[in-house]
Amino acid sequence: MPSRALPSAGFSITIRVAVTADASAIGRLTTCVGEAGGIVTALDVVDSDHLRVIADLTCDTADAGHAEQVVAALRKLDGVEVRKVSDRTFLLHLGGKIEVHPKVALRTRDELSRAYTPGVARVCLAIAENPDDARRLTIKRNTIAVVTDGSAVLGLGNIGPAAALPVMEGKAALFKRFGGVDAWPVVLDTQDTEEIIRIVTAIAPAYGGINLEDIAAPRCFEIEARLREKLDIPVFHDDQHGTAIVVLAALTNALRVVGKDLAKVRVVVSGAGAAGTAIIKLLLRQGVGDVIAYDRAGALHRGMTGLGPAWQWLADNTNADNYSGDLPGAVNGADVFIGVSAPNLLTGDDVATMAKDAIVFALANPDPEVDPREAREHAAIVATGRSDQPNQINNVLAFPGVFRGMLDAQARQFTEEMALAAARAIADTIGQEKINASVIIPSVFDSRVAPAVAAAIRQVAKGPQADPDAPDPAETDE
């Protein structure tokens, strides 16, 4: 029985089969996979003789169970022997996804003498005399740490540091691919706030920036704030600020499409954790009309008791009408819904109660807060976090360019002004003449995005009077 979920490359498998060498052999294989609900993406003949053909059949499936169904269907075919099944996602992760390469060849005694002893001692002494020289004479110039404790990984929750490592490796690979930034995973076997702050402070001399990742709220707020106070390099929590930047960029263009002003719209944000809080604060900084924050405790409003500091701040600074009802009631009449919470919280009928030309960002992954197909029946614009839907809101549009710009400018902190500048740069990359209901955010593979974000960050870091075409400090030798 074919899976009801859509097949994707995330569950791609390669099946090596031996099949009788007749004219219909290959066709029977591909037909069988299709009838089982899989999608054949490649078929390679490995070997053959007058009796048999050995082939590698690669196909996308919906999940691990569906992959087993596809393989079982092939086993039932007459004349087919399944010899091996490989999960292509696991193969991609064998040995990890990143590695270190030296930038110098070290082919001769001369090169060795300058890269290491005795020549390296002169560079060490120069840094000892002027510690800021580490920013141009060491990897600190272009390297950041991707730090996690594994307490809030993707949609997986508290899975610990070792299990979080594949995600951090992927993040590091994205930094290099899209921003030219050298990033290294630092996974910590502790979830104690004080110990995390101590460890990151201790390792900071080697890095030009710290990217905090997948650390659970509310601890993430204190960890980031304390590290910003202690360190002279930028500290950026991507789950907060990266998400907020891309959401603001997408919302900027969505409002352009529907002809509404941010200062006059009412926004409902479902999920008042790290991402939701950062989104709300950035929207407030940009001058949003009103925001209602909703979480497990309900709509955050003045008069609630037992709130922690983060939620208390939201209760005090949002929800102008002090609404205290449920989520469907909150979206009734709202212009914008932004979900960074949990699946299936709203229905299409709930979206129908929103204001004319409503905007819905249902970003929970893999299953959004409302079915995008139902939402599109009533909303003017719908965005998700999924790659198989239009208007994918993805943090990779922000963090490579943000760190590229901060490293180039040798920035010592990340600021709200940088976040706003990055959001504007992302939004403006498309061009107002090209945006529409299905294109409010650039593709993650748009090569213009990271350079535009980096330029915007450099301009903020250098100050309003800076020449945007001036050489970056990281590119000079003096």
C-alpha cells in the first residue's frame, strides 16, 4: 500500500537488484516502484551477461516504512533478486560532512620554516604584543564556532550533543557553501547554563564569532545575553535572530504584494519560544501595529501570573487589547499569522476568519500549524518552512551573509540594526517588480543573497558615514 506522504530526497534509497535479462526487465522494475508509491530518480546498469542484468535503482520514498514497502514489492517480482539496499542519506553522513584542509602546501623546508617553527614564533610574539592581530593573522579572521548542547534540535527535541552533531556539521557546511565562512561544530556535553557560558568564553579566542544553535528556551536567552557581555566577538543565536530576519524579510514582501502597511496590521505569533520571541521583538522594533503572542499557556496578556521573565516581557509589551482567548479567536480578524510552534493548530475555516488578503506563515516542520492547501483557499499568501512548498522561509538566507559581513567588518557584536538591515537586503534581492503571492522570498540557492546581506551588515558595522566600497579590514595586511 503506497504511503500517503509525499516521497522526498530525504528518504532516497538505492536498491541493487539482479533481474533476468529480457526486454521488459527494466520496465518491470520502474513500474513496480511507481505502483508502490516511490519515484525513480536514477537507474544504472552495473553489470550484465546473457542471463542477468545487475542494476542500481535509486528512488525517493516518503519515510523509512515506505522504503521497506518499496523493497518488499520488488522482492515479490518474478526473476528479481534484491541484493543490497542503501539509504542515501546515511551514506552521505558516513565519516561526517566536513573536514579541515590546510591553506599552505608545506612542500619544502622553506615553507615549513615559515608556517611552523621557527618562523611561527615571530607571529606568536606579534599577537602577544597586540592581541587584535589574531583577527588577521590566524583562523579567527574567518572562523566561527557553531555551539550547541543538543537540548532543542530541529523538531527532535532534547537529543543530546552526539545526536545533535550531524545537524551542526550541516550548519557548518552551509556556512562555507553560502558565505565562505569556516565554521566548526562545538557540541557540549552539558546543559548547565553557567558551564556553557564558561566553556564558550574559554574557547572564544580561536573564533571570530559564536553561532549558538538548538539550545532550549528560556536558557538560550540568558546564555546569549551573558556571552554578549563577556566576549568581544559577535554572538548570534540563529534559532532566534536568523529566523526573525528571514520572517521579517518575507513579511516585508508579502505586505508589498497585498498593499498593507506593517504599522497598521495585527499579527498573531504562535510559539513564544526562542524563534517566536525574536520575531516579535524584531517586528516591534520595525513598528508593527500590534502583536499577540500565543503559547501553551494561551495568549500572553497583562494580568497573567507565574510567567518567567521572557514571557512576562511579551505580556507587558504586546497584545494591545489584552486578548486572553484561544488561538482561533486570536486569528479572527488578524492580518498575519506566524507559526513557529506545533502542527495542526488551525484549520482552513480558522484562516477564513482572518482579515481580507490575509498572510499565513505556518513554519512548523515537517508538519505546519495549518495545512497549506487549506490555508491557500482563504489567505492571499501562504509560506512554510518546507522545501516542497512555495515561499520556503529558511534561515540559510540569513546566517551565512550575516556572519560574512560581521567577520569582514571585524565586528565585536551583533545588533538589532544589523538584523533590520539583513532583512531589508533579503527582501530587496527579489526586486519589487518580480514579487508575487508565490515569490515573496528568494531561493536559498540565489547567489545574490549572501553578498547583499554581508554588504548590509558591513555598512551597519562601519557606521552610516562609511564608504560601502571601501576595502574590508579582513582583506588588508596592515
